[in-house]
Amino acid sequence: MGELDSKPFHEAMQRKYNEEEAEDIASELCSLWEEYLKDPDWHPLKDITVDGNHQQVIDEEDEKLNDLRKELGDEVYKAVTAALMEINEYNPSGRSIISELWNYPEGRRATLEEGVMFILKQWKVAKRKRGMS
């Protein structure tokens, strides 16, 4: 969780540059923003209280995020803020990307039981292929 989606960067650059340049520039920008996301000195979140519950939300006045939105558009901004919120949810102190067990067909986090069942199924298939019945 917290991995930055590069697709919006590529789409934004394709609107400005030819295909080859767009690919290179998008990759560079995506890498730059991945580094920004890991920077513990950057604080683009603010604390609010809703119905007595403490929450952190995107600071709409953050200069770096506002510049990003102006230069590259809403889709890139949404990709960066989504990654930022995921990082904050899973590892706010370390600001690093965390692997998450995912149920792709249902588009949600997988339960531990689903993960175990998947691994057992893979193990049984591998076992049969090796002829170990």
C-alpha cells in the first residue's frame, strides 16, 4: 500500500510531449514524487476532529501539492494523494510502502483466510506438478 500509480503521470506527459519524451519525463516525475512521498520532513497532512474523532486529511493549502495539481492536473494529484493517504494509514512514522494482501477479483483487501487458502491452492498445484501427490 502506498505505491504511486505511474499511469496518470504518463497520460499527463503524453498530452504535452511525443511518445518517447513523454515516457522518459513521466518516469522521472513519478520517481521524484515517490521520493517526496518518503520524505519525513514534508507534512502535507493536517489534523482535524470530526465528531470527536481525530483524523488526518490532505492539507488543501500545501504548496507542493497545489503546484502539482496546476502543472499536471487532477488525475496526477489524486494518484499522489491516494498514495500519501495509504502510506499514512499503514505506516505513518516510517513513510514507506507496505505490501498488502489483495483480492483482485473483488477489488479489496484480502482476509488472512483468503491468503492462506490461496497459498495452499498454489502449493497443491506445485506438488502435483512435481509428482509428489
